[in-house]
Amino acid sequence: MAICHFDTKSISRGAGRSAIAAAAYRAGERLRDERTGKLHNYSRREDVTHKEILLPSHLRGADGAWATDRANLWNAAERAERQRNSRVAREYQVALPAELDAERRLQLARTFAQELAERHNVAVDLAVHAPRPEGDPRNYHAHLLVTTRQVTAAGLGAKAGLDMNSDEQRRRGPPVGIAEIKALRERWAVLNNEAFAAAGLAVRIDHRSLRAQGIEREPTPRIPFSAFRMERRGQYSPIAQKLRERYRERVQARLARSQGMDLETVRRQAREAWLKLRAEAATPAGQQTSAAAEQQRSAAVQQRSGAALERDAADQDLSL
């Protein structure tokens, strides 16, 4: 099932991050930060299938040659910022549809990156990543690392895009802040659906929230890759556990509202069922026969209320 994943975040010096480190990691390269002298070496990465710097169309050729060198571009971005808490880059991360072949996925990512470069007059460092061996085999995605300043033939200029001053954004006319992020999300969804149609696929994605789509369901939590990897190794992840517990609470609250049930009763029943299942899962195989274990599980299922069963079905999404 295709998903619409579109995320943006800033690369801030105040958080101890650097544009050089971010670019080296995403592109799988070896880059030196001229400001700090630190070398960032990610050249052993094997999941980077494509990397490319895209510029506004008026800078193609000799005028923009300086910005197509990754080390030049991001060291210039670091030099352009003077404050210790400056935003030195911005990243957009998007999921690439596993339903498309590699060529169409790349074309989709390049089209959006070029539109972003034209829209904000910035340099876009595109890196396409394949799924990691230990991760979800559908996890094709792209990182678009963009400059926070306009790119020119002479170097980097004024602040641009989401990092532009709000008054300046309003004067120029494009959406401001959250409105601009929503506009970009919508455009990403449109490009995806156009790619699906061109490939002859009936699948479509929707950038809107479940509530906006009229779907009465709690969105499943997004488990961070580090936590997901821990669980794949059989380790306990408190972060993943907390995210799932919060998700169950939201599902319980929704069920209570829809059925007129007492929320505390629903929570207690769900907690009891969860603890019983967890205890059964932790019991060593040698301490009970498979027949006895099956009998206990059947009895537990019969004792659960209809509301608890519905919650369990919702929780199963998390194990996919």
C-alpha cells in the first residue's frame, strides 16, 4: 500500500549539527568541514543509489558550476551563517513508492527536487536511498538537503523558502510557514499520483490527514528506525513501547466515545489483556506443551470484551 510520507526539518548549528555532516551522510561521501576542520566520512555507505545537486534553471552551466561541487556548496552554507544557533540547511525527506520501478522513482524524486529549486531559488542536494538489509524492503526514500539561502552565480544570497523572514514571504506572495509546507505536501502527492497513472497503476495517495479525509481511525505511530532495529534484534525499546502505549490510549479513547463506555474500564480491560499476552509470550517453551499454550490462548480470547478485541486488531498494524 502506497503511503504519503513528507517530512521537513532544519539543520541547526545550535543543535550541534552541520551542513557538511548532513550532506556527507546523505550522499555517502567523505567531506571536510572547513569551519571546524572535522572530516565526515560516510563513503562506505552502500544504500545510496543516486546523488545529484540540482539548481534553478537560470544557473545551469558555468554560472552555477561552483554549487554543483558538494564540498564547495555546503562549506559556503556554513560560512554564510555567523550565529552559533543559525540554520545552515533544511531537509525534506520523502518516501518513494515501492510500487514504481527504480527509473520512475528516480524521475519522481528529480522532478520534485527541480521544482523545489525553482520555487525557492535554492540549491537542492538530492540523495536517493534503497532499503537497508535489516529494514523494511519497501523503504525506498529520498533526502533533499536544500540551502537556506538563495543560490547565485557569485555565491549564496538572502534567506529563502521556509527560512525567509515571514514579512518578506508575505510580500513576495508564496504561502508562509505551515501553509507552505502543506502546499509542498500537496504537490508531492500530485506528482506521486501522476507517476502512478503514467505507470498504469490504480493506486493513489492522499496528503491530507485521516480526519480531513473523513476516515474515523487513529493514525498508527511511526516507530523510529533505531527503535525498530533494536526490536528486530530481539532487544527491548522503551521508545517504541511508549509510542505504542500512547497509540493504544488514543484507540481506547475513541472506542469509549463511540460506544459510550467508561474510559477507565476500557483502559483496565485493555491493560489486563495486554499483560496476560505479554506474560504468555515470555514463558519458556519448555515449561508448557504447545497444546496447553493453545488452550490458554483460546481461553484468553474468549474472556476479552469486544472492545478489547477491536483494540488488539488495531495494534497488529504495528507489527507489520
